[in-house]
Amino acid sequence: MNGPQISVAMCTYDGARFLSEQLESIAAQTRLPDELIICDDCSTDDTVHITREFAARAPFPVSITFNDRRLGSTKNFERAISLCQFEVIALCDQDDVWHPQKLDRTAGVFDRNNGIGAVFSDAEVIDGNSRSLGKTLWTAFLFNSQEQRKFRDGQGLRVMLKHPVVTGATMALRSEFRSLALPIPANHVHDRWIALMIASVAELVPISDRLIRYRRHEAQQIGPWNIDSTWQLIQVSRRMSRDHYILEAKLFNEALERLCERCAMFCPHPHALALIRQKINHETARGSLPNSKVLRLPYVFRETASFRYWQYSNGLGSVAKDLLV
């Protein structure tokens, strides 16, 4: 096959309801993977039987690992990624459906530019009965054309410091970046952490095609908010407590520490570390506002004058929240 060899890293846990459809969509790829790594996190339904039956007839090597104890999604993905052998690692959820061209399109993007560290795509959102919900992932994340251009201009980190836009189910990364991203801190979501690490040191490229059908259902652990407008985003922000901002500062500080620890091997982009420090300062400021609305004024004015509300939060909506809520 042309292009880089591809490993698929799939994590499973009680996924029998949708798993067969996902596995069949991988087998139907126009560019088959070079291996499928499945890590099962102590499933109690028919997941194990489904994976073994598929492995026996798959047109590519399938390796199944069964965890001795529950790891949770982040650590299970860490394990699956660590077991992959090939140059590109495509992450895979158990309940989605891949379009036939997904791996072919992914390999083509990597093949054109050795400087690309990872790619991610848009996706059609479907329900538990595989019916379209009439929206896409990027719409749900308010990932608009202006922010997409920033990624293509090498400014993706700035977007990610404002809000997460990369869904792991659509992401593929070069395996060389495992030594930067792994281990994943247990309190992080794996896709946000990996995307942030790679965006800080390499190109993270968006593919506007909807390369998967992303399933939303009642048993889903993590998924896009049901948000269709900036106003709804502001309403969600209003409900966030100050503890949320302190936690965000802590998470980004852990990312900063990792990048500093491994900068000899992975040189951060110019200004990347400074931007992350600014994000930490902004989240810390929002999390440390006094109870008195009057006493908040100098803090809010400082963040407004520095434009950090626009760089790292939701602009005037966030200013209003911090002044009034």
C-alpha cells in the first residue's frame, strides 16, 4: 500500500450493541489498516465474543488484549496506543461507524507532509439507531471556518486554548509522538491531552470531510455538548463554578510541565509555552474572583484589557458572567 502503515487503536467496554457495525466499517475501508489493536476494559456483555469472532475472519491482523482490571477510557486508550506497531495510529471508538475512505484520506494527508503530527476530521452525528441528527461534530463544538483557517495557518494551539475542538474518534497521530503524550495523566481526557501536546510541537491538521458517523446515545461516556449557538455556550459557561477554572489551570499546568520536561526531543512552537502560561493565568484569575461583585472589577478589567477573555474564554459573555454571576 502507498503511504504510511497504519495501526488502529480501539478501546472496548460493554460495547456489544454497536461494536459489530463499527468493526465491519473498518473491514470495509478502501485502504485497510495494517493492524487493529483492541484493548478490552473488562467487558461483561458479548463484546469479547464479538471481537474474537471478528479477529478470526478479519482481512488484517487483529490483536486483542484483555485488561486484568478496569482502567477507564483514558488509561485504556493509553495502553492501546502503546501497543501499536506502525507509523500512524488511528484512534477508534467502539460505537461509531467509519466512512469507507477514512483511512485512505488520513494516509494521504500524512503522506503529503512529514511535518504533520496528527490529523482530525469532522463527523456526521447519529443517534443510537444510526439515524442522522442533522448536525456535525464541528457544528456542535462551534468550530467555525475562522478557527479552521487558524489551524491551517499553524495557529491551532490558539484555538485549543480557547475550547476543545478535536474528538479522539476522528484523530490519527504519528507514533513518534507517543513519547511526548504518554503516559496520559489520569485526570485528563485522552484526546484533549494528545491533541494539545501535538499542537504545541507539530502541525495538527483538520480534515473538513465527515470521515466517521459519530454516535450519540444514552450510554455514552463523553460527547459533544448539545449546543447550537454562542448563546447556549454562554449559558453553559454561566453554570461553571470557580472550581472549574482552577481545575482547568491545573490541567494546563500539567501540560506545560510535560512540554518543558521533553523539550529537548520535542521543540515547542515559538510562543507555545508563553500562550499556555497565559491560559493558566487567565483560568487562575477567573477561579480566584472575590465574592463581592465590586471587588471583582479590577480583576475583570485586567483580563479585559489584556484581551484574554477573547483569547481564552468566550469574550463579552465571559466578562458579563464574571461581573454578574
